[in-house]
Amino acid sequence: MTLKGKTLFISGGSRGIGLAIAKRAAADGANIVIAAKTIEANPKLPGTIYSAAKEIEDAGGQCLPLQVDIREEDQVVAAARKAAEIYGGIDILINNASAINLTPTEATAMKRFDLMFGVNVRGTFLCTQAMLPYLKKSAEQGRNPHILTLSPPLSMAAKWFAPHVAYTMAKYGMSMCVLGHAEEFKPYGIAVNALWPRTVIQTAALQMIPGIKPEHCRKTDILSDTAHLILMSDARALGNTGNFYIDEDVLAKHGVTDLEKYSVVPGSKTLMPDLFL
């Protein structure tokens, strides 16, 4: 199976995990819509929607870079409409955009609280809502539509909340969208799943986590390869929706157990578990 000719709408895909997923799909010949805010290069945070588009096209796909704040309904709806007009529809939504702030309650400014809930929860719900008519049409056409959200398995253990209540609530809000939408959209033949890494991934978000070093991390490729496998699965098949996938488990199910190539530092024995696992 292949993603050739499929259209993926990726929130926040100008760098990191979103861009890696985009480039893996582009290698199949997919159409990629990058919906992110960055249009000017920042030396502290490399990557814009235009640099991402070039990398995606170099990888073999087509790309439509759109400046979008996924908190804004008009912008998301307009982006979905434009993507569908240009590529003839939308088959896959990747809810990748996320804001992180690992602070205890007294140190969490309300503007950061609002940002995390605006991007993580509202943004995920809004993108899903805006893409739904196109995904339903994709299902009617037998094009195997998927929604894949980068969010962790749900757990009500206090240890995941106490150090950063606001971030955990916002991130779990994305996961609750997965839980509810998987069941809601099942009759349409749209698969809705979550994906989360077993170990820390080397991305710009690491700047928010003190003490993380390259030898603790894996490359974004492990998530792009895993996402590719999930997106090629039959959306209507029993057990293929409503899952909170962990990258290592998905790869193992497909016979990939040697994960050394994904280590940022080859041979590292100090890989660090990601949050929520």
C-alpha cells in the first residue's frame, strides 16, 4: 500500500515531528498541506512553512504551505476549503500542533494556560471539525481516511498531573478528542487514533525540558515511519480505530524490533522515556 495521491492536512508541520511525517508521506507521492504560523525564519527556532514545503517537494510530494493559526475558526475553515479545491479533497488529518509549558500551578502564567488550551484542545477539535466533511467524502470514495493525533494515552494517575497540571490537562484534551471522535466517526469509516513516542524525541520542544541531551533521544523518523504504517491500515477494519499507539509497539507488530537507527547518538544506552509513559 502507498499514500500516493492522498492529501494530508498537517497542523504545525513546519518543523519537527509534523515535518517528518509530511516528508515520509511525500516520499510516496502524497499531497501535503502545511498549516502553521511561521513564515519568517527564526535563528532560535528553524523552519517556516516555506522551508518545509521545499523539503516536502524535494522528498517527492506536492505541498501547499498555508499560514494558519489553528485557534482561529475562519482561518482553519478557509485552509481546508483551499486544500480541497487544489487537491480535490482531504484524506488524512494529522493533529500535530501543540504548545508545551512544563510549569507548576504558581508558575503558569494564564496567557500560557490559554495558549496551551487554545492550540492543543481547541485547535485539535477545530481542525477535526473543519476536516470532517472532506474526510466523510473521502470515505464515501473508498480512500481510507484517517485522523492521527500526536497525544498520549489517557491516565488519571496523579503523578502525570502534579508537576504540570495545565499542560497535562491540555495534552489529555487532545487525547479525549481521539477517544470521542473515534467512536463518533466509526459509522463513517474514518479511523481516529493517537500516537505517542516511547522515548524522548529530539525536537525544538526539548528546549522546554531541562536536562535532556541528544543521547537521551530518538530521531523524528521513528514517529514518521510509525505514522506511515498507521495511515496505510484499513480505516474500517476491526481494531484500527480508537487506539493510543506507542511507536515501539506499532513497529514491533510489523516486525521492526531493531530500533538502533532511530537513536540520535548511535549505541546510546541512556534513552529517556517520554512524558506520560
